[in-house]
Amino acid sequence: MTRTSWRGYLVGGAVLLGLHQIVPGFARTVVFGLGSVAALAVLLFGVWRHRPPARLPWLLLAGGTILFLIGDGVFSTLETVGDPLVPFPSPADLLYLAGYPFIGAGLGILVARRTRGSERGWLIDAAVLSMGVGLAIWVVVMEPFRSATGVSELSRTVALLYPLLDLIVLALAGGLVLAPGRAATADRLLLGGFAVLLAADTAYAVEQLGGTYRSPELVDALWLASYLLVGAAALHPSMVRVGRPSAQRVLAISRRRLMALGGISLLAPAVLALEATSGTGTGVALVATCTAAVSVLVLVRMAGLVNELRQAQEQRGRLLNRTVQAREEERRSLAAELHDGPIQRLTFLNIDLELARRGIMRGAVDTGRETLERVQVRLAEEIGELRRVMVTLRPPLLDEVGLSAALRDHVADFAARTGVRTDLDTDVTVRLDPGIETVLYRVSQEALINVHKHARAGRCNLSIKASEAAIELRISDDGAGFDPAAAAGPERGHYGLVGMRERVEMAGGRVEVTAAPGAGVTVLVMFPGPDAAPLTGPMPAVAPVRPMSGQPAPGQAGQ
């Protein structure tokens, strides 16, 4: 689904909104019905077309939309066959209210998936947003009608339920945008759709309590716009990223976010000033309470940021020490490998060459020639072994061609040496930042070593996917697996997993390991994509991509 498709849909929706405002009477109702039903159809089509990893939340959103549409049908019927001023509340309001649990559940699942493993500072941001907006709506719009005469308690309760439920929905949708990591376009479309719904329902409640509502009017246009925006969110290709766990676990506080939070926190004093100017004073206690609550939330947020900064500095120091230790350990390991392997064998070859020289000097030419031929074969083997050590240190293909070619060569060599059937699936057609390419290559090396030494696997799959939102490396095997709860930390002997996690986190990514006894192991490594916000950490996560210089033919890999 191309970007042109969803933009064309929004253009068509804008045309419908324009028609809705200019056509008279029953035609306006028809336009509203066509637009809202089309939005539901597009929502369901988007779920079918893009096949998101979690379909249930989108289907719950569709279920809530269906109840809203049925409520619209009931309301239009009551308006057509009865008094144009439909009684409030009506059966349509029961259907509208029944749709909110579905929408809230769907958004709640998406937010829970999106923020899994992330720090919770975004919750405070969402609370400040909801409290500031809710206070303004309550005091300026709803408070005058709370004590209005001639309105039944049931009507007043139902009218106030709409903005309250909309605020909850808006806070959940805001969580998708405010959570760590780059928000997808579909996230913003959902937030916009439910913000418009809040505006529409607030106006609807005020008009119903004031006895002035006549359908269709601007309120209906706002409802239609809300339907269209939610449909556009499902149609946009980025909807597959909505609810996907972010590679960024720590929330980066941008200047724009700080300005937005500061502006929202000023809503309470602004409302208080408006109350004083109007002379009503009906909401002073509520404004004071909300002001105090927002102030406490902001203080908690600032304290959390200071604590995160301190922890980041401590972590940077620990990572630096671990880096130095790891580098020295690698050097010791390499020195031991060279001493016990190629150096000793080359020493023996030197002795054989001396024996061949002495034999030839004594006249034993045939014996010397046989010795030289044997030394030549063994010397070729040692050259191959040294080349393997060189590739282990830094494969030339990684620098010359890129990650995909280097991994393809390494996977082929691993499968040939170990007999483990290993498949590589990659769609990376661009060069990534050299640091990230190195980390992904090293993690793949370490994971394959674990598969060979510990997993007793018959098959292993590597997958690398790169998009604007994230770069993901997934390595899974069908081996023996292990119990993660019983194998946490280097003190249990799992140095490979610990080193892998530290290497990735030092580069600003995150690692998830899924394992169970007898069910194999899956290692998932995630980094932000080139178009995502940078992660906090000691080094930038991803640099702008550059075109690959070329891709070797399958028979050329490793030459």
C-alpha cells in the first residue's frame, strides 16, 4: 500500500466533509453515512492488507467503531421518524457509550505492547496532558452545565461521561506518541482522530444540555472527521509499527516536548485567571487541586530525569571499564590462539624445512623433495587458518560490501564447518553505520558460537530487517534451549549472552532473549532506524544510510 493511497483517501474524506457542509437535509445524512461506513471499511481493509503483528487491538477498534455507526443509525432513525430534537439520553447514546470499552481495550493493548520494557516517564507526560486538557474542558465548557436547572440527573451524567471517556481514550492514544522511540504516522493519525472525537463529544454534550442540538451541524462534521482519521491510520503502511516494542527504552526529552508540557502546565493558571475575570469562581477549588497535581507530576518528572542522568553517567563508566576489560580479554584470547595454533605449527614446519635442507645437502634429493611438498601443503593450511583468524577479527567483506554480504559468507562457512543447516534472510540493501554493522556482525558470530557449542541444534535461522523505524536482527534455533530464570548473569556461566547484551546496549540498542527448555532460543536485537530519533547512550545508534557499493555474486563471497 503506497503513501499515495492513504493520502488519496484523506483527500476524498476532505471532499466528503466539504459536501457535508453544503448539501441540504437528507443528502447531508447520506454523505455522513457514506463517509463513516467507508472509514470502517478502510479500517478493516488496512488490517487485512498490512497484516499487523497484533490484529486483535485493531479489530477491537473496529468493534467500537461499529457500535458508534449503529448508534448513528439509531439516532438518524429517531430523528427521522420522531421529533427532530431527539430525547437525551436516547438508545443511541447507550450504543455510543458501549463502544468505548472496545476502543479503550484496543488502544490499551497497543500501548502495553509499544512500551514493553521501556521506562515509564511517558506516563507522567500523558497524565499532565490529560489533566491539563480535561481541566480546561471541565471548567470552561462543562462546569456551567453541571448545576444547570431543568436538566435531569441522568442527562447530566451521560453528558459528562462523553468527555470523560474521550479523555481516557485520548490519554491512551497519546501514550503511543509520547512513549520512547519515534512515533509512526499511524500513531499520530489515531491521536488526531480521538482528539477530534473529544471536541465533537464535548460540543455534543454542551448542546444537548443546552437543548440546542440539531443534526446535522458542525458536530457531525467533527464526528465524520474522527472516523476518517482512524480509517487513515489503519490504511497507512506504518500501522504495522503501531504497538511494536520500541528499540529505544529511555525517553529522550526534546525541546518540543518540554515546551508542550510547559504550555499544558500553564493551562491551570490560565483557567484560574479566566475564572477570576468572569467572577464566577465555581471551579476555584478544582483548579487549585489540578494545579497542585500537575506541579507534583512535573516535579516527579524532573526528579526522574535527574536520576536517569545520574544512572546514565554511572552506566557509561561501567561500560567503559567493561570495554577495556573485554578488549584485553580478546587480546589475551587471540595471543593464546596464535601461540597454541599457527605459531607452534609454523615452528614445526621450520624444523621440517631445516631437515629437508640438510637432506638435500647430503644428496637425499628425493627425501628432501617429499618433505618440501609436505611442508607446502601444511603451509597452505596454515595460511587458511590465519585467514580465518583475520576474518574473525574483521572480515574484509564487512568494510568493502556491507553487513549482508559479510553475514552470508560467515553463515556459509558456519554451516560447512558445523553441519548445522543455517539460513539467512535479509532485506538490507543500504550501508548502515559502521559501528552498528560491526555490532550486528559480532552478535551474529556470538549467537552462532552458542548454537554450535550449547544448543545441539539441527537448524538455525538469521533474519535482518531494516526500515525507517528500526533495524532488527533475529536469530533462532531448534536446539535444546534453556531456562532464562536459571541462567541469568555471568555468574551462571552465560558469558556469551551477557557480552552480547552489553555490546548492543553500549551501541544504544536492546536485546530480547526468548528461550525455554527443549524449545530452542530466539535472540532479537533492535536498533532505531535511520529515520528514528537517536537513542541515548555513549555513541550514536545509526548514521544516515549510504548506497551499497555492490553485492558479490554467491560464488564470490569470502574470496
